[in-house]
Amino acid sequence: MDWSKSDIPIENWSQLVTALHSEAVIPVQDGQGGHFRSPFVFRGMSVASWELKTSLQRLKTCPTVVEDALLRSFKKYARIGTISDDSEWEVLSIAQHNGLPTRVLDWSVSPLVAAHFATCEKNYFNEDGVIWCVDVMALRDNILPKVISQPLRKIKAAIYDVRLLDQVFDNLYGFDEALKDDEDEAVVFFEPPSIDARIQNQFGILSIMNGSERSHQDYFEKIAIQFPQAIQRVIIKSHAKPQIRDMLDQNNITERMLFPGLPGLCDWLRRYYGPV
């Protein structure tokens, strides 16, 4: 798909704030006391041309061959007490959180947190960055198959959490089996358990597709053709990255806050005191 006609180009900080806080992105929600609430989730990446690939797909080994072995070994060798066998969805969340290659992608409900991840790698300051914006309410109401959308509608929720996933799909196999036909290709967004301050501070959300080999990129490109307002891409031009990065630092959107602990602190200081 050619995104050039629909992408929103950003030349400076003011344009970024406007684009990510317009009423199209954060509208007034009826029935919620007049509050502005966004139906979008956001994912920032340093290079706009990068595809939405999971860490399992980036492993470059056949996902269907190694996924079960990875999760099985993770559960077998994880220190006793660090994970629970009661929920495969919780295990998957913890595995993703700790760097295991999985079929999951990281998102945030905060557009500025996404902007951080689009601008935090100085090695890519010469490249345009991107913030993917996905309307999860539009997915639920217009796109997702009933087996996914109905449980959300029943409890008036926009996305799943681990407990609801456990009720609807026992495990990854059950999830894949419920949507095993090609026409039932779908993505599920869910809130991971608050394992630590990192997830809390990043307002983290995860997405997963039914099938370890399925492509988020291809799926969202198909949706964007049928429902263009449901999928938006904000492109941070390379020359705007230094200013936007400094403004994010000024607003305390930094590694020190998003990755609590000494490693995050050191990452922030290394970037903050280094050259542009």
C-alpha cells in the first residue's frame, strides 16, 4: 500500500502535539461526562519504512516451528515464582516484557510515549520516524469477527485484558483454532498485567494476531483501504526529530521515567548529554 497520500507529515513539535491531540484522535466521548477520551492506541518506530514485524518474525526462523518451543522453554527455565502456569496469556505478556521473541507487538495508549520510541534512537535521526495510530473502537465495532468483538461489547470494553482472554480463549491454540479460516484473520489488543512500573509508566498495550506467521503490516494495510480513519500514520520528518526529542525530554517523557531503574537512568543520561 502507498501510504504517502494518507500519512500526516510532522515538521516540528507544535505540529506533532496538534496532530496527536486533535478531536479526530481524542474526541469527546458521549456518556463519559464530557471527557475527551481517545479510541486510539499508538506505536512509535524510529524508521517510517520499517514494517510492523513481531520479535518472533524478526528472529528469521519459521515462527510456526519455534514458537511453542520458545514458550515451553521459557516456562521450564524461568525461576520458580516468576510466572504462573494458570494463564498462558500472562506467560506470553511476561515473556514479551522480558525480551523473548513472541508474536506480540508493543503499543501505548499515550501518543507522547509513542513519540518517544519514534525519536529516542539517535542512530536513526537521519531517517523519518513514524507513529502508528489504530482506532480499537473502530476495530471492535466494524472489523473484528464476532468471536472477538462480542465479549468486548458485552462488558463495554475497547480492548481485552488477560482475565477476559482467559475466559474467551484458553490459550494460544484455542485462539488460533477459533479463527482458523483465512477470512477470520484478526488482531486482538489487550492490556498486560501490571508486572512492574515499566508497563505502568509506558501505559503499555499488546497486540497479537491469530497465527504466529501473520503480518500486522498486511492486516492494517487491508483495513486502511476499507476504513481509512481507523488506521493513521504520523510521520516525524528527520529534521524535526532533534527539536521533538528535546521537547519530550522537557516534558519528562524519557528513558528514566519509562524504564525505571538504573539501566533506564543511564540510557537517558547517555542520550541527554550526548550530541544531537
